[in-house]
Amino acid sequence: MPEKQKLKQNLQARAKSLGFDVCKITPATLPHHIGNKLEQAIELNRHASMAWMETTLERRKTPTAMWDEANSAIMLGMNYGPDSNPLETLSQKSKATISVYARNRDYHDLIKGKLKTLAGWLASKTSEDVKVFVDTAPLMEKPLAKQAGIGWQGKHTNLVSREFGSWLFLGAILTKAELPSDQAETDHCGSCQSCLDICPTNAFPAPYQLDAGRCISYLTIEHDGAIPIEFREDMGNRIYGCDDCLAICPWNKYAQETSQMKLQARDDLKTPDLKDLAGLDDKSFRAKFSGSPIKRIGRNKFLRNVMIAVGNSKDETLKAVTLNNIKDGNPMVRGASVWALSRLEDQSSFANIRMKELDSEADETVRDEWDRHA
């Protein structure tokens, strides 16, 4: 067996021992049309407020634009498949729906440590430089994963695997070493467009295109400030991310529950009560979500999302916590709470509360919310 092929087999075996479910290799370059497609999306402003997409565009187009000495990209996938269909919680209006990937530990921390271990082993065997990436640098992991044969980018732009369906976390190791490459995966979506049809906010202008500004994952995680009114009702009880387009994919019939304990959903994050989440102050928020990716958006954005879900719940038992949150110290939380109250109270009661609660010191955001729904 050629020496490089043996090294590759040993690398894949070591990756599996570290908990990765798939490990494949591709050259550290991407064809021009991939970068051109990204550039076109940015020109159409489909990156919304994520300015870093534009500022890193040239480095993002191909791995060698970021590190010109890279020769091979080792692409790794870790299964985070849920134990139940995440769409089932959407009908439980007084509960919250949290994206599957955020129901336990932050995958960045879990995967990065394993990547560093694997990369260190590879560097010791090849005496070549290595760099590791987990969704934290201008590297297009999904096109590289497709090119390496891990899966393909579906019509929702996310990676789909014939073995693991929609549920793979990706990590990458770039190396100066030249390693044998795997064959690219082909597209197996066919005529199916379930992922496009299910999107609550019509975030897909066309197959294989995403308008981030309309995506609930973007709105609940990346978007700063008030949620645009046109999307609030469509958010339902989704308070962090959205799995609809992932969960509906028919390839999930081959998916399996993750074997990683730190990726299995915590019981308190499977279907948490909106009432409990709406009452979190900063200290309790930090304690509850310590080690979770949810912590990074901060308590105020999180409460903004929760209060939108409260408004969509139509649950009158949530009036008390809503009234309490219209006095919150953050205008973003207060504004979302006013909207929620307008959905829980009849018009007459809402008008009476407005007269009582709206004072001369109310900030413009909150005043606009009161006036808009009076």
C-alpha cells in the first residue's frame, strides 16, 4: 500500500476514535463558480447585517486565498441527530422550540478540541503545518464537504448526507501535506422541494439560494434590535434557530441519534416552558445556559425571542410575566413584551394598560410599539 494511502487510513481511524463519524479529504481549493455565487449573494444583500461576510469575501472564496500554502483539506463530520422529530414541538404553543444543535453543549468547543488532537497527530506524522477550523473563520465548509464526498448542499443550502441526513456538524483541517482525495458527492435532491415549501418566512428566493434576512435562524441569533413585524407571527415558538428545512428532508430516514453525550438534548431544553424562560434575569440566564451556544446571544436578545413566542402562544396565563417584562431594563425586551401583550389582551384592556404604563420617559422603540398596537 502506498505510504500516503496508509497515512490516510490511519488518519481516518484516529478520527473515528475521537468521535467523528466521517472523515474525508479534498484538495484545499474550490472552483471559481463557488466564490462567484457567494459574491452574487452579497451583491443582492442576502447576507443581511452580517457585514463580516462582505469584509472576508475574497479570503472566503477558496481556502488558498486564506492560506496559500494549504494543499489538502481534511473534512470531518460529527452526527448530532436528535432522538425525536424537532417539528413536533412547534404545535406546543406554550413551550419553546430550540434548534437541535443548541440543546446541550456548544459544538464549537467540543469539536475544536478533537480537531486539535487530530491535527497535532497529523503534523507529527507529516512534519507539515496544519490549521483547524470550526465555523469560526472565512472558510466555506459546506462546499468543501461536498467536494470531499461527505454530502451535498441541498436546495436549502445546507449539507445533506445519505448516511446522517441533515444532522452533521462540520470541522476542517487544512494542511500543507498532500493527501489522497476522495470523490465528490453528487446532488440527490431530485425534484423534491420540501425544504423550500416548509420555510415559514419564505427565506429561499430560489432553490439553492438563501436570503438570510428572512431566515428565522438569522433573526433569532444574528439580528440585533427588534424583530421586524412581518416575521413575528411566523416565528411561532421558535426562540433560538429553526430546524424546519432540515427536519423535513426525506433523507433523514437514514439519520440516527447522536452517540455523543454532550450533544444529546438536555431534558430542560427539549420543550421548556415559555413562562420559565420569560422570567430569566441576566444572572439566571447565564447560569442556565453556561456552556451552551445560546449564551452567546445574551439575555436581552434571548428574552426578545421568548416574548415573541409568548405573543404567539395566545396563552392568557402568560399575561403576568408579560406585564412584568414591559418594565424590563432593556428596550428590546420591553418592545417585544408590548407586542406580546397586544396579542394576549383584548383591545380595550390593552388600551387601558397602555394609558397606565406609558409615561413621558418611555424610549422611542417602546412608544412606537405601544402606538402601533393601540
